[in-house]
Amino acid sequence: MTAELLTRARMNEQLQPLKKQPRVGKASHSGTQDDVVYAHIFDAILEQRLAPGTKLSEEALGEIFGVSRTIIRRALSRLAHESVVLLRPNRGAVVASPSVEDARQIFYSRRLVERAITELAVEHATAEQLAELRQMVADEQASFSRGDRGAGIRLSGEFHLKLAEAAKNAPLISFQRSLVSQTSLIIAQYESGSRSHCSYDEHNQLIDAIEARDAVKAVSLMMHHMDHIDSKLNLDEDSASDDLHAVFSHLLQTKKKAPRSAAPR
Ligand SMILES: [Zn+2]
């Protein structure tokens, strides 16, 4: 069992009190109450169900999720830390809406960072880290196969974070964390259709090259991978909603139908 799976198993153990909450959604939504709220909002943004610029009212969200405003505030603060949500003084939180120019700058930085990370990962990645990376790609593929696009995009991002860890350079890890969250938002906002943004085949090929300690090939694969993500963005698309109750209507319905417990997922 990988460290990641162990962590998840532990988080599931801690989840007991939440079973009384109207907790619906993706299998990955486990952990504390603010983790659950965080994951639901993050998914709604990534799946383009919440439009950029939407006001995230603490009161409305508290009502929808059946939790206190303190918990909502904690979840929003975490989303803000990842630049997915903006906290405006005295005016509350809104879904971030990176401009086309923001997107271009973030992608430019992402390329530089990914190149450095790939070179260092070729040098430093351990067998255990490579095995973890392969497991993550399998999880990512499974998410897209069952149509869970939000989880798929999140796992794709986590793959790139795990790779950054394998590079063993703390400033790069920190920079990558911020870039990956922002890239996820841009992809969700601008990617056209239902195509997955990170090809898990490309992730697998990348692991092969890193395992073979072939820096030239690994960097070349990573740059192609970045090109593909870039080329799938449609900078005109706009299809999400700004109505909180409509976006989370499945939660409200379940709350009415099953007040005592949600089915385990
Ligand atoms: Zn990727």
C-alpha cells in the first residue's frame, strides 16, 4: 500500500461524524468537514459548473452544506491560498477568473518549472517514488474512465506535484504547488469539450524515460506534454453558472431525501 493510500485510509477513518452530513459527490471527498466543502467547491469550479467571478456567499454555502460559516470560511481560505478563489476585503469570496494574459504568464512559468523538475527527477527519483507516480496515473485514468473529470484534473495536478517532490528542490516544489492549482483553474475555465487535459499515456511515457534516466528524452516528452495542454485550451468558451443553489442542487435534494445518512461512496 502506498503512503498516499494509507493517508486516504486514515482520512476515511476520521470521516465517521460526517456520515450524518448531506455528503454527496466524488469518492475522493473524504476528510474533515472543511476538506469535504473544499473538495466540492474545487470540483464544481474544475468541472465548469461554477463560473469564474461567481460570488461564494458564506451564508448560502453554509446552508447548502449544512455546516457552520467557520467551516465554509476555512475551506474558502484554502481555495484562496491556491489562487482558485479570491478573498476580497469586506466583499467576500469569488471564484477567480484568470484572464487570457494571466493564463499565458502562468503557462510560461509552468514550462520553465516543469523542465527543471524533470531534469532533477531524472537524477533523484527513487524506485518508490516512481512506483507512486505509476499508481497516481492509474488512479487518474480510472477517474476519467468513470467520468469524474474534476477528480481526474486534480489527480493530474497531483502527478506533477509528486514529480516535483522527486526533484528534491524545496523552492521548486513550492512554486509548482501554486502553478499547478492555477493551471487547473485555467484548464477548467478554458479547455474545450470533455477532453482530458493531461494525457495519462504521456504521464506513463514520462515515467519510463525518468526510470531509464534519459534526461533528454524526459525533458522532450514533458515539453510535448505542455504543448498538448496548451493546444487544447479554448480561450473563448464560457458555459458555467453563477447560481450556487443550482450548481449544488444535487446536495440539497439528497439532504431532503436522506436526512439521516448518505450512502457510502
Ligand atoms: Zn500532466
